[in-house]
Amino acid sequence: MRHITALVVLLCGAALCVGWGSLGRAGEQRQAPVRQYIGQIQAIKIDKCGLQPGTCEGSLILKLSGGQEVTLAILPGTWIKRGDRLVLIDELGVGNYITAQAAPVPERASSPGGVGSSVGERAITIEQASTP
């Protein structure tokens, strides 16, 4: 009888864990697939950084060779290459040419004025950076 009770408790616990996991994913936004982008950085926004190198998160606006711009989500572990060297978001500057493997920020999360969603969060653009 103890074995049956233990088995029932174990199965209920497993079902509860699966239910919590799927409930947590139900509210998540689906992110666009990661792909490779090559272009010039127009704006950078760093949202937060941890204590370890490579833990910064943010976004950047990249001008592609065709002239279109894309806002990329930069998370820890995002592959960014400047020249022949892998770099982190906090090592980048406006005007740098990079190759990045990243996912674009969903359209509703980006604003027309820059990477941020308000004037206080707006990233510096290449035009503002080159003005004395």
C-alpha cells in the first residue's frame, strides 16, 4: 500500500511540475529566429549588465548593406564580430561595422525614435554622435 501511495504522490508532483512549466511559457512572447546580420551600428542601448564580462543585455540598430535598418536584441551569449574578433555589446560604438547572429526585436517593442521606448531611453544615433 505504501508503494502505491508513493507512486501516486510522485505522479501528482510530476503533473504539477509540467503544469507550472507550461503555464510559465503561455505568457512568453515568441521571438523571431536568430540569423546573421552584417552592417553598421546606428544606435546602441544597454539595458543592464551583470558583474561578469559578457552578461550585458540591450539592443542595437544596425543599418544593413541595402539601406534598411533592423533593431537587434542583444542577450548574453549573442555572437557579435567586429573585424576578425568576437566582441561584447559594451565594446561596441556607433559607426562600427559588425557581423552579428541575433534575433530582431519585435516591431511593437521598438519605437520610431530609437531603440528605447521613451525620449529618456532613446539611444544616441550616428548623426548625433558625429555632431560636435
